[in-house]
Amino acid sequence: MKTTHRTLFVAVALLLAGASPGLGQTMDEYDAPTTVTIDSLSELYEPVIFSHVRHTKLAGCKDCHHHTTGHQDMHPNCVRCHLHSPPSQTVSCKDCHTRQQFYPEQVTELSNPNIYHIDKPGLKGAYHLNCIPCHVEKNAPSHCEGCHAMTDAGKDFFYLTDKTSATTKNKDNRVR
Amino acid sequence: MKKLINRRRFLQGSLVASAAATFPLAKNTAAATFEGYPDSMGVLVDLSRCVGCRSCEAACNKEQNLPAPEKPFNDFSVFDELSHGQKRRTDETRYTVVNRHDIPGLNHPLFRKIQCNHCLEPACLTSCFVNAYTKTPEGAVIYDASVCVGCRTCMIACPFNIPAFRYSSAFDPKIMKCIFCHDTRLVKGLPPACVEACPQEVMTFGRRTDILEMGRQRIRENPAAYVDHIYGEHEAGGTAWMYLSPVPFEQVEFNTAVPKEPILNYVKDFLSIVPMVLTIWPALFTGIHLLATKKEKMEQQKKSEGSES
């Protein structure tokens, strides 16, 4: 369990000082990282320094990690097959949810009749679909820059910089 | 008397001949229904996931080298813009737009992305008399500006109001519309730029048959979250882009009056007769006219001959 927890979320899991064990928690908080730097997708936005320890106090393991740790996820659709599944060795999102999504090999693989999970989100989708509904519900920041600041590339992408307007073909078209 | 019989025979014969030439052709074209290229690609859009961040609009602008927008792409005041009482739509500067829809009884708005739906049997394509449009085996409906004469019939034909005309250039007619990122991505098997940019994975890219299956699975596994319908599975004869919605589609301003058959089917029979009418009718009626007036002419000739003698 220790090795798998260490790879939680993305490549750079910063194992800082061990978190104090929470009382009554099923999860081995000794093993869980304090913070996780989510940076494998950062391009238009800065990496997210995710406080794992803070989130463990707000939600149970299965709320984010579904069937992989702690309590069994009792979602009726999951228990059809996973009622007796042991805790999974993989807990990191990126170990199942791929950074690249809808690439050609993945698209053709869907014709394999043995695959049940045909509708698995990519890594970016998995993060946002997992985080945003809860943030909205708990009144936590839910707009883009509430979690990650925009990079210069992002500002160019969204036409926020003066540099962008000067380099684009139709700068006269632009009213700000 | 002999002449009369000849005329009747001629009329009968010509009518039978033209009917025989017309009907087998009409029958053949009506029977040839096109169900789309096998393994063509599509996109499933799940309206329940969209948060209206407009990243897809920004990605499309960059990928297609479109002009700079009036407001930056993270300016959400555009959702309140109305033009002639209507929400934003695609035009010569944008191939896709996201609009906000406030749904009565729902505590949050829904967002709906608009772009070309890439019909299996596109009305724009069939309405174009210079064949400027092509439905590619990959699934995209692409457009060739070099043959376009700027008649804009496609804009009338499209049931989704997608093709836009570049009014800013009078001598170089060009229709501007989403091309499914055909040249830069689709031919390489890659998803379009908007799909890749979406943080919420609102759009699922894959073979149309596979994503239909996914759509059905999402409805089956979460029946409370969706209406039991995939918009685009049959609308306008089927489209490559299809939609799932948590509320009835008319509440998100989808055109639910779009027929289930390709638009072409409504005019196919009629249109197949047009060339026949144009080629046969002039000759046929000239012949009838000549025969009908021959007797008079001959009588006139006889009269004038009689009066001369």
C-alpha cells in the first residue's frame, strides 16, 4: 500500500512531513501524501499544489478515489461487478486515466468486446469532473483561476494579453 | 383521317416513352438511402457536463486561424449578448459558440455548444449545385471555396443554421463553417481542437457507432440524469455530432422539429424529374405543337392554292 499511495495523482508527489493520523479514518493517512503537485497537464494554467491532507478532512477516500481505497463504493452500477473486489493496487488517477485522450489506438480498442469501461474519462476530464461538482456544492472556488492561475500561454490562448492583439492578423477587429 | 391516327399514336408513344424514362430513375434514387460511411467518426456532447468556460471557442479560433475576438474568450458577458433577439450563433469569425440557457426549475444554467453537426447526408451538400461540399469517409463535411459561386443556398438548406457567409469580402465568396478540423486533425485520427481543449470532457470523440453505444450506456446507468434521447441519432437522417441532455431538448433551444429523414428525401423524387423535364419537354411539346398546327397550315395552303387557281 505504501508504494502505491506514494504515486498518488501525478508524477511529482511531494512526500513532506507525515500527516498526523486522523481518528476514525479508514484510510492509512500515514501513507497518504500531504500535498500533491498536479503538473502533468499544465500548459495554459500553472500546476496545482493540491493539499491532499486538507481534502482528506473534508471528504472520504472513496468520494474521490472510487473503488480503489478505504470504504467500498456502493454505487449500484459498481457493485454489479466490484462488490467483492479488494482494495486496488492503483490509487493514482493517472494510472488509469490517460493524459492523452481519444488517440487513434484508444479509439480502435473500443471494438474489443471484452472491455466494459468503454467510457473512461481522460486525466484532464477525470480531475475536473471529480473536483468541480464538490467545489460547487461546498462553495469552494469553482472558476478556472480559483484553483490554477493562468500562464502566459493561457493568456495568449484566451486573448488576454496586448502582445496577442498586436500579433494577430485582425487587430482592428478587437474591442476591449 | 390517316393523319389524325398518326398524331394520336405520336402523342401516346411520346407520353409512354417519357413516363418510362422518368419513373425507373425516380424509383432508383429514392431507394438509394445512404446510412453514412462505416467507421466514420463522431462526437457525443454531454450537456450536463458543460460549465461554459469557452475553452472550446478559444481552441477553435487558434486551430482554424480565425480573427481575434471582440472580447477575450474568458469574458462571460457574451452569454448575455442578443442579436435580433437571438442568442449568439456561428459566423465568419467563429465556427463554434457556447450559449447559456436558464432552465426553469433548475438551480443552475445549462450551456450548449453550437457548431456544424456534420450530417450523414448533409442538406448543404445536396443543395449545392457546384458540388462545393464533400462528406469525407472520416465523417467531416468539408467545403471547397474555389468552386463556390456564393449563392448561399446551403445556408437556407441547413436545418441547424450553421453555414455562415463571409460578407466582408464581396469578390471572394466563401462560406465559413466548422470542418471537424478535417485537414489538421481528423485525417490523422486525432480529435478536433475543441474536444481536446475541454476540461470537463463534455465531448467524447470516437467512431459514431461506439459513441452512440456510450451515450446509451450513460442514459442506462444514470437514467435520472438524462432525457432518454440522443439528439442527432436520427435527426436530419443522423448526424456525426450528437447530444445528451438532462432536460428536454427544446428547453435548450434544439430544433426538435427537424425531420428524422435526410432533408434530401423531401425533394429527391421531384429533383430527379427536373433533368427529364428540361430535356424531354421542349422537344415533346414542339412536336405536339407542330403536329397540331400542321392541319391548319395545310388547309390554309390548300385555300390559298385554290384561290390562286
